[in-house]
Amino acid sequence: MAKILVIDDDVSLLRTLGATLEKQGFQVSQATSGAKGVQLARELHPDLILCDVLMEGADGRLTLYALRRDPKVGSIPFVLMSANALSGEALPGSGRGADGFLRKPFTLEKLLATIGSLLGKVQSPVDDNQAVAVVNDETRKAASMRIIKPNRAAHTYRQRLCASPAKVFPLLCPVRETEWADGWLPELVISSSGVAERDCVFVTPDKLGTALWYITRHEPEKLFVEMLKILPGVTACRLSIQLSEEVGGCIADITYAHTSLGSAGDEFVSGFTAEYYQKFIQAWEKALNHFLATGRLLPDDPAA
């Protein structure tokens, strides 16, 4: 009996689709979030995963990204489901994309054909009555949209650095940061120039998961850089840095704005206080000034 993991944050739809698959003879496990789906995939090692694209927190593509990076579950066939005509492509750096894509609404025959093609078995529907309920629930869900107010915390701190903006700005880079931030080591950097640039993407390990970064603005002439950090299921963060000259060096106005993506993010945002942020940025300031003055790393840098 093939094992299928279904991931969807619509509980009623999840139950309907699960019951349909069980009636077709599959052993079904269910998860109501991408994070839970990743956890169950690692515990149960299903033969195939069906995952909705539009979910709160870690959506279907981020869930796919997380699984593809885990060698123990990265080869499990993965099918994305959505009412939108998406291609199911992987996020940058995640390896191959989805193995299949079901555009909602879909019939039971289409569902079984997709599963059969990936499991190498021909699947014939037992009964199509339940499939009608699945299609109707999918159509209802596609027409709905949930909008909530953000749980967000933002803080700004001004660093004073002992070098000119021309010397500091190139160091605000995922590659060059390895020179001055002890412990900083991205797993992947996607860049045409090999250093920071607009649309540069990089991936870093984080104690709460794996973070995906995207540089949205990189303007050397304005001494400004902005990037996004997405920690699936936890937070979406906007980081901006504006340098300006002052006598004897430069100043850096640094803003972090964290928006929660779920319960784990709520906990993080509540602890992201002005005091916490000041301590974090001051450690970063100390490490960078040490490098600017000596050309060497400051060992055991808490900002790393």
C-alpha cells in the first residue's frame, strides 16, 4: 500500500482529499502546514507528497525547497496543487522543481493519473462521487482569500564605523562578510558578479531553520542596500542599510523589520525588543570596526 502525505492548511479540504485517497487504497497522512509537512515527511518517508501552493507561513514552494535540501527525503516525488497556472519551478538553489502539478479544479482521474505516473502504477478510480466534493472544495478555496494584520517589529540603530563609506560598502555582502563576521558562512550564493548585487540570492543556516535572502536594492552610488530574509514558517524580514560620511569614517543606519509568518514567528517577534536589537547590532559594529582597523576577524563574534 503506497503512502501519500497531503499538506494543506484548509482542514475540511484536507479531510476530503484524504478520504478520497484512502478509498482508492492509499495510506494517507495529513499536515495542516508546510512546517508540519516537512516534519512528517522526515518521520514517515511517504512514497509521494501532495502539497497546496497557497498556505500561511511556508507555502508549497518553500516546503518543496526545504525537502529538496534534505538528502533523506529530497528524492520523494512532490506534486504541487493550485488554482493558478504555476509551473511548479523550484526556488533558486533548491535543486529540481516539483515532479508534478495539479491545477485546480482537478478530477479524480487526473489525480490518480498523476499519482500513477510518479509511482509507476496504473490507478483506476474506485468511485468518482468523492471526487466531485474535492473539486467543489478546491473551487471554493481558490475563490477565497484570507487577509490578516501583520505582527511586526522594526528597529533602527546607527553604527559609527572607522573607515570611509567607499571601504565599508563592499563589505556589506554575503561573500565579503565572511572576512569580518566570525561564523558567517552562506551555504549558497547566486550572483553574476560573485559578490553582492541586485537580485543576488543567498542561503544561510539559522537556528530556526534555513534562511533564504534576496537583495532587492544595491545602489553603491547612493551607499544603500536592501534585502529580504525569509525564514519559512517563522518570519519575513526586510533589512536596509544606509551609509553616510562623517569625519574620521562613516555612519550606518541599519533597520531590521521582522514580520511573523506563524506561531514560531510570533514568539520571535515578541523577543525582538529594542534592547535585544541594540545588543545584536553593537556586536556587529564591534566586529566590523575590528576588521576595518586590523584586517582580521574578531574571534567569537556574537553577531555571526
